Amino acid sequence: MISIALAMALAPTTDAKATCGSEMAAATAWVSLIDAGRWDESWTSAGTLFQSRMAEPSWAPAIQPVRDPLGAVSSRSMLSVASTTSLPGAPDGHYQVVQFKTSFANKKDATETVVLACEPAGWKVDGYFIR
């Protein structure tokens, strides 16, 4: 599983929302790429931190064996959104941690976590976890 520790100090980042737009739209668009098996596009649209820690040729071989066995998404709904300015191993910045309750064909009760960073081009995914 792809993971970055998520122990964090939560803090409001309302100015990041004004600068970067909707974190939900960004998270949903990115997981849709994963759902479709569009690994290259998901890496290309990911954030700077993600790309610096996961080389493009390594991404598909890392995510595909985790995601493919789960099967198609049956349903996905937002569980929570948390704002923070600090993540372990990451520079201070404006982050959103979006959690989805997701039902896959082969795993009915999963939690997907998408960590987004506010970058000049908008919210970008810097972490993705499934449990």
C-alpha cells in the first residue's frame, strides 16, 4: 500500500481554499483516474511531493496490484475533510485530507484517504491510501 504517515496537527486553511478551489473536485477527479486504471495520468496530475517521492515508472507497478484486486467502485461518499498546515515528512503548507467511504466489488467497506496540497496550479494529490 502507498502511504505517508497521517498523524498531523489540524489547522484551518481557508485562504488555501480560496486560492486552490474545491478540494472535493480535485480529490474526486484524481480517484476517478485511479478507478479507470489511468496510472500515467494519475501520476502526471499528482503533486510535486508525490512525484518527487514516487518516480513515474514505479507508480503503476506500486498501485496496480493494490487497486486492481478491489474491483470496480460500487459507491463512494465523502466521510470527512480535514485541513492542516503540517504533515510528517512534508514541508509546511496548506493541505486537505479527504476521506471517502468506498465500496468496491471485492471490498465492500473501505476507506480511501486522499491528501491534497495547495500548489500554484490548484489542489494536487500528494498521498493516497486505501484501508
